[in-house]
Amino acid sequence: MSTDITFDITKVAQSRIDQVDLDDPGFGRLFSDHMLEVSYNEGEWQQPKIKPYGTIEVVPALNVFHYAQSVFEGTKAYYVDDETVNLFRIGQNYERFVQSCKRMCIPPVDREVFLGGIEKLIEIDHRWVPRKEGNVLYIRPFACAFDPVISANPAEEYRFFVITSPVGSYYNKSVKLTTSKRYVRAVKGGVGAAKAAGNYAASFYPARKAQEMGYDQVLWLDAHEHTYIEEVGTMNIFFIIDGVLVTPKLQGTILPGITRDSVLRLANHWEIPVEERRINIEEVIEAGQSGKLEEVFGTGTAAVIAPVEEIHHDGISVIPKEKDRGPVGQKLYDTIYDIQRSRIEDPFNWVRSVQVGNS
Ligand SMILES: *Cc1c(COP(=O)(O)O)cnc(C)c1O
């Protein structure tokens, strides 16, 4: 990491680590001792600060509340041993962050601040990386508008934060999906490919409707024809149909998942036939009815590989042959899991190991 960037560091007087249960941290409610905070004003990002995690005081006019000019990222830190914590494909998170910022008119922080800041935080809060198998330290970088002004314009001030949260295993069970005839997630030319805060707000109502019908999440279809599969709430989607691994092609409406890319790279490496293309929902229904739908799984940082046990569309439900992770899903899961923790070779150089003290 570049050494010319300095972080202004203020440490907590007393760590909270002894008051928490890292074996059972839940998801997203518990935060480590420190956070990174960087302000943007007068046209530039200022000196990055690492300081105690805590409240920030803002005014109600803060424009991010009103216009959602805000983007985020999500990645994880993995315990390897008392001196080593791993990060996974973190450079990809930075690249995507820059693209999201561009779409939302937010000036991105420099690569050194993003990557170096995360490493520094991990060094300082390494004791918050859970040791329990399956548990990890979730890392949430985000940038948002910070003008105390309610005019609907791009802001002149911004704030970038990184907060970290010890979390337990996210999904342990298979999920049930339903398509929606009425609602869509993203349109061509919209912000579907950006990790923009507002995308989530817009998805909550249809997701709630799906839950009322007994499904876990919506399987989004394209906005134009309501025919082609896009992705799931927080995950990209894969199908194994008659021995071929298929996933929707990225065409500007789908979030370019890093787990999605890792799955594609591994499948190519293993010489599994792969197709990135448009997938008609009818094709999936027919494959399910004729017994050719072998596996269906979602991919994302949180769950890695989440098996899908049912897909409902227009009154018809199909069930893949494998209701839990099937052989391909399981092999992908195990391989990614083990690479993330340096338990097997890392053929693509995906891991960055952070050396931490053993204090
Ligand atoms: C973050 C996200 C994903 C998964 O991306 P990963 O990089 O694999 O975590 C998929 N879909 C949406 C909408 C997302 O926000």
C-alpha cells in the first residue's frame, strides 16, 4: 500500500470488545471500535481520519436525506490466524465504487484512501474479526452528499465513511423466489448497475409483497418486457440447466457482483460450460418442468452461494433438482470460502493478507 498517505488516528480510550459476543454477533447491529471518516469540501477530499465509532451530528436539511445521493460497497475481512486477516478482491470493490460514484455524481476518494483506509482499520480493530468458523467482519464503505441544503442539485460537500461490523453466517437456508408482474428493479439508462442507496429503498415494497405471499425475495425481470431474468434483491442469480451454468448478461441494469465474477472465473477454470446471456423466465419454468433445472443459486458477498429451492412465476412454481446447494454450488462455495481464508491455493491472486499484531 502507498505509504505517502497518512491517517489522522484517534483511538478509543477503552475498547468495547469485552462486552460483545463475537460467536453470536447477529447481522449488522454491532460495530467495531473505530471508523474511517473523510470529508470533501472546497473541491477536494481532506485528510482521512480514523476515530472512535459513534454518532455524527447533522442538520435535518442534509441533502442526502432528501435526494439519496449516496453509494455504498460491501466486503468482508476473514480471520486466518492471530497475525493475519484476509481481504478478498478488494480492488474490485474500489473499481465498482468509482463507477457507482460516477453515476451518482459523487467525487470518489482516491484508491489509497479506500484501500489503505480499510487496511488501517483492520489493523487497528483486528480483534473484532471473529474467529468462529463462518463468522466474519463485514466492511461497509459508503459515500454521500453532505450539504446542509435542500436544493435538488449535486452536493458540494461529501463524506466518505468505512464502518465494520462482526457478523454471523448470513443465509443458512435455501430461499424461495417469486417474480413480480407489477414492479421492476431497474431500467436501461437508470441506476441498476450502481450500488446506489435508493435502489434498495425502491425494492422494499415489492419485497414485502413477496414475503406476504410466502417468498423470501423477488426474482426481478426486465422492465421492458417482463420476460428476462435480471437478479435477486441483494444477489446475482445462476441456473444450471442441462449441465450448463447460465447467468444473465450484464447490460447496465444488473449490479456487477464480485461474487458473480468469481463464480464465472472458477467455472471457466474448471471447464464447466458457461453462458452469460439473456434468460427468458419461461425457459427456466420449462427446464423445471422437464427436470432439466439442476441447480439455482444466488451469489453475493453476504451469502457467497445461496441455494434457491423454489421459483414462482405467474401462478406456476418450479423446484430445482437440488433444493440445497448442489454439487456445483457446493464446490463453488467451498472453493471461495477456502480461498478467502488462505486454506487452499489462490490461483487468481484474489486475496490480500493484512498483517496484524497479535496484541
Ligand atoms: C452488492 C449487490 C450484489 C452482489 O455483489 P457482490 O459484489 O457479489 O457482493 C448483487 N446485487 C445487488 C443489487 C447488490 O447490491
